[in-house]
Amino acid sequence: LVTILFLFAAWPLLSQADVTASITSHWSGGFQGEACIDATVELHGWKITLTFDPPITSLDAFTANVEEKEDGGKVFELTSKEYNGNEHVGDHLCIGFMGHSSGDVSPTVTAELEGTDGTVVQPTQSP
């Protein structure tokens, strides 16, 4: 019973928010995508880790700070800016990003928010 009560009390900490990421378009030398957060608890500063397969050359985002973390262009970290770090229960925030690579690449992207597993979205190929 104590274990069940502990797990029930810890549940909000285990599911801080939902995060998804997808590639929305691609072209020779780059692609565009977005990572979206659905806040299920109050967030005061957020961090999204994006993992790309295959690795990319660089990543830009206007509404987030971007840092390459590891694996030679495979893992990038997006962190909140001063003006969008506080998200409230029910808020929906999408961060657009632009990736750069050589050739016409449409990578798969996985998103993780502060240790909470995100959703893997397979990119849609244009005919």
C-alpha cells in the first residue's frame, strides 16, 4: 500500500509534459520541423533533446537556444528563452527549427523533454 501511494504521489513528476517532434518539409541541403510541448504541469524553463537519424550538420531555432550535445550532429538540445520558459497547465508551445545537411535528407527525429520520453514521428516524403 505504501508503494502504491508513493507511485501515485510521484506520478505528476514522472509525466511533466508531452512532447512531439516532426519533420514538416525537406530540400537539398536542409529541412524544417517542429517540436511541440503540451504542458500537463507548470514548467519553469524547459529543455528538449532532439535526436536525428541520420546525423545532421547544424540546427537553428529562432525561439529556443540550440546546442549540439554529442554523436557528431545526432543530438541537439533546445532550451527555453527568457520569454517562453514559463508554460502553464494546458499550454501548447511549438518550437520551429531548421536543420542543415548535405544532400536531400529527411531525417527521423525523436524528442525528449527533461527525461520524459517523447514521441517518434516518421517524416512524410514528398513525391
